[in-house]
Amino acid sequence: CEEDRPLVYGNIVALLKATQAVSECASDMDVLAEFDAIVRSELPVAFASSLGRFTLEYHYLALIGLLAFGGQGVDILAALPFDTGTCLSYALVFFLWIFTFAP
């Protein structure tokens, strides 16, 4: 929630100052910029190590999703009455689902 933003920012500032990651006299904006830099440099490494060695890149997962669910989508599209709006909207939703939620 937007109402929580000042609380979260205040906690981030307090955390970085308490751990001496930034100077005690640094401004809140400088502390938040430093937090952003820390997150951008350390979070990808943390995610990669937590996922392990046996993960696939997104384009491979998207291909698996397309192969697993693509035939069903084509069957459903073929069964729909030929109405351009209906077919296009279903195809859009189906492919969005395959490439975002299935992988």
C-alpha cells in the first residue's frame, strides 16, 4: 500500500545505518539509492544460488509451455465460432497465459 511506503523507507534507512552500510549522516535519498544498488548487485546472485543449477532459461520454459498447452489452445480456437473479436481475444489471453504463467 502507498500508505506503508514511508514506514518501509524508514526501516530501510534505519537498517542500512544500523549495519553501517552507509554513513550515519547520509540523507534518506542517498541511503535509498545505496539500498537500490545493493539490491541490484546482490539479489540476482541470491536468486540464482537459491534456484540451484538445474533451472532453465525463460525462452526454454516458454517453449515447453507452448508445446504442453499449444495444441489445446489450437483445438479450442478451432471449435469457436468464427468471430474475429472472440478468436483474437481468446488467442491473446491464451498466449499471454502460456508465456507468463506456464513457465
